[in-house]
Amino acid sequence: MAIKNGDFIKLEFTGKIKETGEVFDTTNEEIAKEAGILVENKEYGPIPIVVGGNHLLKAIDEAVIDLDVGDSKEIEVSPADGFGERDSNLIQLIPMKEFKKQGMTPHVGMELTSEGHKGRVLTVSGGRVKVDFNHDLAGKNLEYSIVISDIIEDDEEKIKSMIQLHYSYPNMDLDKTEIKIDGDKVSIKLDEITRFDQKSYMDVTFARFRISKDIWDNMDYEKVEFVDEFEKKVEEGEDQSSEENNESEE
Amino acid sequence: MAIKNGDFIKLEFTGKIKETGEVFDTTNEEIAKEAGILVENKEYGPIPIVVGGNHLLKAIDEAVIDLDVGDSKEIEVSPADGFGERDSNLIQLIPMKEFKKQGMTPHVGMELTSEGHKGRVLTVSGGRVKVDFNHDLAGKNLEYSIVISDIIEDDEEKIKSMIQLHYSYPNMDLDKTEIKIDGDKVSIKLDEITRFDQKSYMDVTFARFRISKDIWDNMDYEKVEFVDEFEKKVEEGEDQSSEENNESEE
């Protein structure tokens, strides 16, 4: 069945810079290894998106329309549709003494962060350091090869795919995630291991909100709840079905 | 009705060191102010406990038995029943150079933390610093005055009292906490503001576990769930009862 907007799909992709053939992103572990961009502990393999959900570049959302499982496609992406044109205002000259103040010795190619923006040192000379705050891929023509791995039809699997996309917790087991659907409400009980997350509750809330929004916007449910259940451990020898738990300590 | 083990109560207390009359802890804001131990942003007033739940000193759990609302009592607590006897092994001589290494200049009365243990400098002389890692109240005879403010009978109020005790989040409104009881299961929807907690999810999990445990141990429920619900916002002009949300973007 041909892919349309709002479909939940899984795809593999590899993105290259057109001019150089350099691979900058891929879902394939072997290709990442060959290109020298392997990220430790990252799970490689097909990634889920909602078509039209802006989870990847818009050009990819558009390219998958009408494809089917197993289809592949090459996409060319202009800078405007990719990571933007290069902006010369984002190249800044910074006095060397600013670096010295912070005990830094800048060198060409060094990456740094200033007020939340990532930059890369272009030149160091005459007591001044030229830093480029453009995105590494700004001004580049890109080529993506994509392969459609799956079109997800089942509602539970759709929901799980959005958890996979938005909820990053190492070793979380999606098979241990319970999903209950009741009318217009989806109830999600995540793998219990996620309760021991060191991330802030607020960060988890934002991830949950993104999952909920993709469900509202693309499925016929209006409420999404996340449930953590704590259950009394019945001690050995005790009857699990017993309703009596009034251990008087008087 | 006289208080017994397992009751949910609220009480006011003030704890003093018997020998000196110095107030070291109190639920009363005025008394805290007078004693110079006022903690900013702390909510003063009666605090909830489960009798026998070890939320305060065991001596207090025992003292409230058979009291009733409005009753007050003076309790004497020996060091053994309070914060322990003083242990001379917990007084340590530390070479001054260890402090210098860390750029610290120790002085008498200075508080410090070493491997998670709080200590206080007793003397500084001859290149050595004597630090006492005993609890400030170790070895002290204590006097508590308590007043029983309330005996909580209602199950919802009991549950809310344990949230108040264990779940510390500034500006959380217990009136915005929804509690549903269904058979042996308690379902708790906390004030939505708590979702933006900067604390780690794990810390929140521990607080929730403590609440759940006090419920299991002292009430006739075996499961406690915490629910965060996310609901689609209906845009203005849209009919809230409408089941149609398939905005086709094709």
C-alpha cells in the first residue's frame, strides 16, 4: 500500500555531501563504521517516523510519499531544503585574549560552544581567531539514499514506534512496554527500568509530550497517559490472592 | 478516638536539647524564627505521619499512642533513643596539608563534608585539625513537645498526607491532586506542575515508592499507580465533543 501523509513507517537512510561523497549520517552501523562516524552505544537500524511529522528533513517526508515497503530512492537536497545557506554573519573574529582568559589555546579545526552555539575555528592569526558558527552542513548539497523498511499498520506498534523515536533510555525494552487502548485513551506503561532514569522529570515530560502529540495528530486518540505502577511484594509463603493485609503491630 | 499504630495523624512538635533548652527542630514558624533556625521556603505547620511508620523518632511514634486530637505531651528522649551516643572514633585528626591541598583554611566551628559525612572543626593546632563527625545531636538528651493536630479518617486524605510527607515539590497544590480508588488499586494524578520537576526521574521514583509503601503497609490497597495524562488541546471554535480529527494534509 503506497505511503501517504500521516503513515507510520520505518526507513533506513544514508546521507552524503554531494560534492565530496562524505557520509555524515546513516542508520546503518557498517556504513557508519566505514565512514568513521560510528557513535558508541547508539542503536543502529531502521528508524520510525510519521510521514509529514517533521522528524527528519521535510524533503524526506515528501520523498517517501507513494513509495512502498522495500522501495528505495535517492534524494537530492539543496542547502535551502537542508541545513540552510551559509551565513557570513555567523563567521566571527574573536580576540585571542578572550580564549586566554578561559585558559584555552585555540587551534584550526577546534570545536567550541559559545552561548549554546557550536562553532569551529577556521584560522588563528594576528591575535585574532576566526570562528565559523554555521552548521557543518550549511551551504552543502546533500544526497540521501532511503529504503522503506516497514509500514506500520497496528495501533500498538505505531505507538511503540513513537516511544522508540522520542524516548531515549539505554536498555529500555519495548517488549516490556504495556499499551492499553480504551475508547479515545491510550495508556502506556513503560519498561520499569525507565523509572531509574537520571534525566530530570521535566526532560521525560517533554519526551512524553512529543509521543502524545504524534499520537493525537495522527491517530484517533485524544488522551495519552503514562502510568507507573507500584505493587506490594507478597512475601514468600503468603497467599498472593489473600485480601488480608492488616498486620496489627499493637 | 485514641491513636493506635497504623493511624494517619498530623502533629506539631518542637525539639529542644534538654541541657541547654536550645531549639533544634520545630514545625512552628514563629518558634523557628525566635530560635534562629528558620529555613527559607520551608512550609511550616503540622506534619503528617503514620504512627509506627518511623517517619520521626521511634520515641515519638510510641508517645502518641492513646492520645487524641488536641492532646499535647512532653517527651524525654535519651541519646540511645535519639541520635545515638557520641563515638570518639568519629573524632579525627586531619593534617593541615590535606586542607591546603584543596585550598581550604579550616577554622573552629567550620562545617565540612568528607566522603558524604558531615563534620565540624573542633580545634586547629600544631599542623593538625580535629574534626568531629558525630551527629550534632549525638550524646544529647532531648525534649520534644508534641500536639496532636488531627487524626485522618478519610482514605483520600490519608493518601494525600503521604504525598505531602514524601513528595517535596515547591508550590505543588494538593487540592489539584486527583485520587481514584478502584478495588485494591489507588490511582494518583499529581498536580500537573510536578511534571516540570528538575529532579531526576529516579529521585521522583523513590518518593513515589515511599508513598506507595506507606499505603500498602497501612491501608487495604495493594497497588498504587501514578498517572501523567496528556490531552489534545481542542482549538478555539472546534466542537469539543467532535470525534473527527482527521485533518488530511494531502
